[in-house]
Amino acid sequence: MLEVNALARLVPAYDAAARRRPALLLDRDGVLNVDSGYVGSYTDFQWIPGALESLAAFARANWHICVVTNQSGIARGYFSAEDVERLHREIAADARKAGGRIDAFFYCPFHPDSRIANYRAVDHIDRKPNPGMLFKALHHCGADAHFSIMIGDKPSDIEAGHRAGVDSYRFPGGRLDDFLAGVMRARIAKITALR
């Protein structure tokens, strides 16, 4: 289990039994792991610094935690949906070992240029910047969208978050826990200013 860091002291905690808790919605490639291009197996997966610490901090505060990720590598034939699901199980296991968790993974295998007919879609509701996966994640957890946040590394992630009515922040790289600590400080300052 990882040490409590500055982020853990900044994340507002909720009662685990509370009916409506916020969700931390995370893109995968470029946010949780290094985006080395079409990551479809654990051997190609490398955690972003501070990602496991972030998952632990939000888990301790009883937030819902969901991954929402476009996975066009499936549509392009680079790997299968089963490969992605296997990878997600291994990612979730790492998170648990570090004292964190991921409640659910939502991935979009669709792409307009898919070589596989079943995955060919011009503007699928789940493919970011469309908000379908985010709505599914919020509904799955019964999360409070008003207090939830979306973290992504691409403009399409941020647009999907805005379309879902969720505060969204673009991760520029570096340590994810440091970035999220800055997000939490800004949210606290905003709430304080409104009082």
C-alpha cells in the first residue's frame, strides 16, 4: 500500500454509504499509463508516475472511480476486445495492490475507418468527444455528476466531459497525483470564493 500523499489530504471524503457520491472519470492512455500507441497488453503497459497514488487517494475518500477510454486498436485489428478486458483486469489488480481501486472500465472499440465491420461507426455515441461512456459510467455508479470530474489528455476527453456536464481537466503530463492536487486546490478555492 502506498503512503498518503498531499493529494490524499485534499480530496474531499464522502461517507461510503452516501447515496450520491462523485466520480473520478479517467481516460486511460496518457493519463493512467504512458501512451506508447495502441496499448493492448500488460507487457506494453507502463503506469504514469503518481497514477497509483491518485487511485489510492480517491478510493480512500470513497469516490467512484471509472475509466472511460477510446480503444480504436480493436477496430483497427491490433488487438481484441478480450485483450483489452484482460489488460483492464490486470490494471485493476495493480490498483488494488496499491490501496486503490477502479470500479468499472468503459471502452469504445468503434471507429469510422474500422477494418472490422462490427466496429465501424461514423459517430458512435460512446466514442469521445461524444459523452456516451461518461453517461454510462455516471449511471453505473449512481454518481453525482455535479461534483464529479473528468481527467483526460486530449481535447476530445475534455469535450466529452463538458457534454456530460462534468468539470473536465486536461492532464499535460508529469505526475498525475501532483496534477490532481492542483485540481483539488482550484476546486476548493472556487467553492470558498462562492461563500
